[in-house]
Amino acid sequence: MRLSPWTWLALSIVAEVIATSALRASDGFTRLVPSAIVIAGYGIAFYGLSLTLRSLPVGIVYAVWSGVGIVLITLVAIVLYKQVPDLAAVCGLGLIVAGVLVLNLFSKMQAH
């Protein structure tokens, strides 16, 4: 079964969020299991991202990657680490989401 570029992007984002969450738990790469999760997660994330870039424009891919990743990692930080964003952070996240939506809904960028 061949996955669509958008599916690869979604899997890459999830892998990156898992890796970033484990990065904090790795305690400077001094804990084996979280460190292994970081390495595997980023490896999967960048592999999937490279497959995505075969058919989607880098600007759109990176906007979605970073925007969705920022929102998801913020949610993980709220749940796992009790890091509650203030109003400015929530507004900033809203602007990031709005930017990703504008790029995806209105941009005429095409893949090479």
C-alpha cells in the first residue's frame, strides 16, 4: 500500500511530537529509553518528511509541519508537564494556525 504525501506528513508530525516530548524526558540524553525514542522519532519524522517533499512544495509542507507540530507539542506540554500557556502564547498559537490555514486554502504554490 502506498501512502499519500499528506499521510506521510501526518505520520512525520506525530513522530516529531513524540520525539520532542521524549527529548525533555531524556534529561540531556542521560536516560536510555527516552533517548532512543528521540533518535527513532526524529529519524522517522525526517524520513517521512523527505517522502512528502517528493510531491508537495517545501513552503507548504514546512508551514504545516511546524504549525501543527507547535500546537501538538503545546498540548502535550499542557498534559504531561503541566505547562499552561498564557494569553499571549494562545494568541500566538492562533496566529500560527491561521497562517497555516491561509497557506493551504489560498496559496497557489505548486510542487516542482
